[in-house]
Amino acid sequence: MTDERPEVLFVCVHNAGRSQMAAALLRRLAGDRVVVRSAGSAPASAIHAGVLDALREIGLDVAEERPQRLTDASVRTADVVVTMGCGDACPVLPGKRYEDWQVSDPAGKPLADVRPIRDEIELRVRKLLAELGIPVSER
């Protein structure tokens, strides 16, 4: 039996902000209909506090998640690779769908400044799911 679910990989430099938010939001909105991963070209030691707070506000707890290093293998297994400020660090492989989301970095920002970043990422995640033909689960 093969897994027919699309796999989405979110990539940013530290895997401590934007890519973690995008992955958490996609998991919530798609449930188990999509395989979701995130990684960073230079992973931080922990997720940014403002990101944790912004996600907790909407009922998502990612405190147990840890930033992961981007590997060629993670790109190879993905159907869609969404980059957010990682520049040329992300390997480009043929046959993959790539998107580059120009989204502000939440690192070091107060919660009031992280909220609009979170909300923008959610809108982009919803659009991506629509393009993939995956219905959104409202929880």
C-alpha cells in the first residue's frame, strides 16, 4: 500500500519561526491528509518564544517540536517545498513544486508583531491547500 498523501516541506533558515508556524497551521487545517515537515538550513536550538506564544493563542502547542536540519533527502521526499527566506540554501531538484513565500521573520519580535506574520502564513497555507485540492478542517 502506498501513501497517496502529498508531502509539504516548509524551509526557513533557523526552523524556529516561519516554517514551524506554517507546519503547525498546515497540520491543523489538513489533518492527516497531508504529510507535513519543516527544516532549516542553519537550525536554531529552540523555537522562538514569540512564535510559541502566537501559536498557543490559537490553540496550537509546538513546545515539544525541535528545529531540524534541512537535508537533500527531506527535499527529495517532498512534493511541495515552500521556502521562507532561506535563499540559495535549499537544494532545487527537478520534478518538485517550489514556492517562495516572502514573509517577515518573527525572530526577536514581540507578540503583537508576530500575530500578523502568523495570520499571513495561515492565509498562504489555506491557499496552498486549496491548490492541492485538500479540504480544510476547521477545528
